[in-house]
Amino acid sequence: MVILASTFWTSVGSLVAGLIIGGLAAFFFTKRMFEKQIKENPPIDEKMIRAMYMQMGRKPSEAQIRQIMKSMGQ
């Protein structure tokens, strides 16, 4: 009986430790990949919106730029 209980708790402890280590590894891996994607593909800013309007042959007003930024949720 004692040997079975000891084996059971060792298995449970190993499982919990594995889950914690796996969760931490996944967190740091995901964080690093997210930061890499943001660096490679930065979010659109006001300067990029102005450049898009200029390529279309239009001069945007500040109200248009603010409206676009607001619609994108920034």
C-alpha cells in the first residue's frame, strides 16, 4: 500500500512539474515570436496613412487621418 501511494504521488508531482515547465516554455516562446512579428510588421501609424493618401493623389486632412486611426482601434 505504501509503495503504491508513493508511486502515485511521485507521478502526480512529475505531472504537475511537467505542466508548469511546459507552460513557462510555451509562454516565453509565444512572447518571443509575437515580439519578432511586431518588429518585422509594425502596426500602421499616421505617417503610413499619409503616404497611402499621397500615392492615391490626395492630400488627407487631419480629421481623415484621425478617423482612420480611430476605426483601426489605435
